[in-house]
Amino acid sequence: MSNEPSINTGASVQLCTNCEKIALKDDCPAFQVVHDEHGKPHHVFTAPDTWMETDFQGEDKFPDLPGLLESSLQGCTFCAFFKEILSSDQALAVFNRDIHPAPLDSPIPIRYQVSFAWNCTNTNEDQYLVLQASFPSENVNLDLFCTIQALDECRELASWLSLSAPTHDSYANQETVEWMRSRLDHCCENHSCGADLLEREYLPDRLLDVQKDIPKLVLRDDITVSCQKTPNYLALSYCWGTNEDASHQPKLTKDTLQQFQTGIDEQHLSVVHRDAVFVAKALSIPYLWIDSLCILQDDDDRIDWQRQCEQMDKIYGCAHVTLLAAASGSCRQSFLRRSHGVQTIIPFRSAIQSTQNGLLHIELRKVTTVPTDNGKIQTLFDDIFFSRLSRRGWAYQERILSRRKILFGEWNFHYMCPTANQSLKGSERMGPYERSPGQIKQQLSKGYNYGEWVEIFELASMFGGQSFTYPEDILPALSGLARLVQNDAHDVYLAGHWAQDLFRSLAWRRPLLTHTPKEVHFRRTFGPGPYTVPSWSILYKVFGDLDNPYQTGPSDVKSEMESCVGQVALVGTDPFGAIKNAHLEIRSRCFQNRIDQSIAIKQILYATWKNRWSVVIDWDSRRFYCGICLDYHLRVADINQNPKMWRWVLLGSVQIQTILNTQTTSTDNDGEPERYPYGLLLLQVPDRREWYRAGVFEPNVAGFKKELELAGDPELELMTLGVFKEMSEIETITVI
């Protein structure tokens, strides 16, 4: 256990004229003074979620920051600090991930200012100096949060400013261990956490026995023979890191199997492995499951890997608790020990109490693009969804499938279960933070409408092929969740979709602008490399924002297909695992614009920041319009040619009031509410009688109404289902 933390530095302070404006002012309106029994000022405090702006602001060019560099060379310690944190690996990683993934061609403008954030986390104890950097050309802000604490020789300042105590360098201290134990005990005694859903006798095939000084690998059969009651085990979810990182961690192989059963010296374990062993022992949990040590890693035909993959819903679902190593970026980086950020000191002089003056310690803690929630820093949200772990494809289902979770984040340390969640030093918040297996099954028992699967994919869309060492693992990485759903849905699983829901689920779209050229989009389906999913699968483009308006609410969505049959060729035996290929046979109404036909696309109005277009079609002396959303970037030069290559395939229809959220609607000739079509846009595979997905068409009037009004064409009519049927013919097509 670590000793009480302390802060000490002998660094000197020199500030330029601009940086002198950063001074914290305790006589500002945000601070309230508390007096002692003698009427003398005792300390100051603020209300929760208080932000105090300073007069400090500046402009520069990123990433070189020549202005800050010049000032720092002239001796300003705070400009040097600002330049260092803006150029830190932490800041650059977030910038490259969330703001500008492509390399910069030239420096871009940056504006920055400084604010103080007091009591803005769910513990209401933390105080931060926040450097708020904005990039006008990118329309995104980068917030760099720096902790504020008093130096050892200035402890009176901590009391005066209500500063939190210095944080421990490690989560492996008595305070956090006791907190973990108390939360876990409280949960086991008071929350069911889906215990009724468990296979109570389940144990993974292999586990690490951590009851003695040296951990060893044990087989399930050996455990069940010696135990009258099925013991608890802990599961670990973590990042292996790069191939170089992963090469330094021990792995279970055919050669190491016997050795691991004898014992694994902790010095040979990776840092993350040792952290997990420490937590298991601290919580008195006798067994531990880690993928790299419990699944054969050199199985050429991956038979053992496939068998373990088919059990992921049980491995994580039946674990007593799962550790989420969100603060770790690789197996070589501890999730228990906090790494120190860039540090500096700033002077403070009270305007209220002349004896209160000294130095404050400033340290970079977190870089994020996540906006605050009415001033509250979303620490749990940030630690879950913007950690390195969140971008490891396998980690998503590991987190969702787990009943109880202890998350070690960069912001804080969190406990989560289906009943409640709590952060260290924070209050308990009732209710689950996100979907749990119990909730999913409870919804399924009420009558399955595929809404739960949609919500799963809303979060799954945050990862993509780059999140996997092997891109073909994208389906296996969701197989545990799919198996959980299938147990109640009793439906056929097709590369991320369910057969009975295809008329809705195939209409997924990418609402934001994509820069993927059509040629690259084509190569993803037919290029070299391992096969992952077909072009029609929602997982084909799983990266960035996805949505599907026909799955998330409208009850009047109706299939218009005569039939839609899917065929999937599996790599192994798991119906939810990797596939060799897949296709759909769709029989429905289709039309394709050709030069010799009377259907012509006359006008496309472009929405600059969205991946949507308006299409106007001349037919039978009338003009109709609808919306389209493409999977690839349509260049202006191709506007007149590309649409003539699309085949329009009808999937379903919807009533207009659902889209506009109104109570009124038009009617058809029979007096029934008018229906409007939606479906797939397809491109033909060269020299083959097969098609691949190019996008969707839809009656999204709300998105295009203003554009069409600006076009000044009063003759335009929204394309109805009846009109689409008149323009089309029944066909059977193959979509790959």
C-alpha cells in the first residue's frame, strides 16, 4: 500500500503579462466566504459546477505553437507549460483521434483561454484549471483539465480554497481497496444483478488460481472435483496494445500449458496481469480469467479460440465481477498506477485574507473533447466511451455482458452494476448506466421488437475494423451479445441482422458526410484481404455515426418486399461467428434510371455537412422528390452519371406524420393514410449479375424541406409509395 501522497517542488515562477491574468481571484462573485465563530474569514467555497473565466486568452498556430514557444524562451513558465501540454502525447492522441484524423497539410489556427472549474465532477471535490483550446477550422474544442492542489509547505491554502487532498499515485491503496470491498459486498447483499439469469454451475474451461503466492493455471474439472460449491472468479477486460506491446506479455500456448499449470512467476506476468492478480487477492476472489492466459494463442486452426468465443456471454456474464482496465493503453501500462502529467506551479494571493498566499501545484490530468453537462464534467461517460479500451473491439461486449464492473479510469475509479453505479468519493446513483444482460432479456420477455439490438449497435458503431488485430473478428466480437438475443428472439442471425427484421435493419445510414471515394467503397467488398461482412451489413461501415429511423420508433413501418432470404457461409461452427461470404436474395419492386427511360434525375441539392442529398425525378409530366443517403462520397463531377447507375430496391414504407412528428397526414385514393417508400440504392458488380450497397433512399422531408423551398419549385411532390410502385417492376436481385 502506498503512503499518503504529497506534493513538493522547488521550481520558480515567472509569468508574462498575458499569463498574469490567470491569477485565481477569491473575491470574485463565485466564491462565498465562510466565517469562524469569531467572525473571521475561515475559508471560501463555491456552489457545485462553478466555472470561472479568466481574462487570459491567446491565438497561435497548431501544432508548432510559435507564439507560446517565443514567450517560453523569454522565460514565462506558464507559456512553457501550455506549449508542453498542447504538444503532449496525450493531447496529440486526442487531437488525431477526435478532431483531425488525417495528417495536417499545414499549421491550423488555434485559440485558447483559461477557466477555473470548481466542484464540477460527481464527487463535487475536484478543482481544475482548464485550458480550453478551439480550432475554428475544425469546429471542435479540446479541453485540457489540470488538477489544482496545494504544495506541502502551503497546506493552509488547501483549507482556504477548499482544495481536495493530493491524489494517490496508485489505486492500490487501503482506501480504494476498502471501497471496492464495501461496494461489492453491498451489491451482493442488496442487488440481484441478474443472478436469476446465471448458469450457477458455470466455470470457464481454464482459470488462474491466485490463492497462493504464485498464480497457476487450473482446469475447470480440477476445480469442480475439489469444491462443493462453484467458486467465484474475476474477469479482466484490457488492451493488449500494439504487436510490440503484446509480444512482451506471456501467452498460453501448447508449449507453455504444462508450465502454467505448475505456476507463473508474477515477475513474468505483464503489468496489467499483475494488477489483476492484486485486485483478485484484495477482494478475496480465488480465481481469475484473462484471455491471453486462458485461451490457446497458437492454435493454428483456432479451434480452441472458437470454442472459447462461443462462451463469451457466459465467461463475462457469470464472472463475480469484471475489471475494466480503461486507464491502461496496453498490457505494459498499469491500470492501478496513475501516470503523472506535465506539471507547473502558479502563485496565489488572497484578496480577502492577506495571510493566505503561496504556490499552487498544477498538473495535466485529462485531455478530452467531451462537452460538459450543464457544467458537470462527465467523468464516468468519458472514462467509458473515450478511453483506449473503448476502441478495442472486443471490449464492448465484454463490458455489456458483465453484471458487475469495476472501471479504472483516467478520471476516477467507478463501480457499476445493473442496479446502481458509484464513483470513488461520489454518491450512489440508482439505475444502470447502460444496457445490461438482465435488461435486454427482460425486454425480450415482453415481446421482442428488435429495439434492444438497435441500442446495442448504437454503441457498437463506435468501433470499426481498426479496433481489431484481425478485422475478421468483428462478428465474433459481438457473438456473445447476439447469442444472448437469439435465445429469446428465436430468429436467424445474418451478419449483424435478424431475418425477421431485415425490412427495417437494412435501411441503416451514415448521416454525416463521408470522404470515402466510390472506388475505395468498392474495394472494401471485393479487394484483397480477409472477408469481414457483406456490403449490406450494418457492420460494413461501423465507424462513426450510424442511425436507422425505421428501427428506433415508428410503429407503422411496414415491409413492402415479397421476400428476402439470406445465405451465410460460416468459417467455423459458431452461427454468430466469422463468415466466408454472405448474400441476400431480395424479391421486391425495383427501378433503375436509364437514358432511354422516362425517369430522369434532374437535380441534386447538396447538404454540405451531411451525407444526404435531395433527388428530383421527372415522371409522367410530374416532378417528385425524395432523399438519399450514400455510403460513399459523391463527387460533384459525378452527379449526372452516378445516379443513372443506381438500382432502387423497395424495402418498406412509412406514414409521413411519423417523420414530421405531426398529427396530420395526407390520404391516398382509398382514404387511407398515405405511405412513403424507403429502400436500398445498389450498384452492379462489374461483369456479374450481383449488386452491392451504395446507400439508401428515404422520404426524409424534414431534412430537405428547407432546401426544396429554396429551390423555388412549387410543382415538386414528395414521392409516395403508390408513385414508386407505378415507376417500378417486381424483380429478384442478389445483394452481396
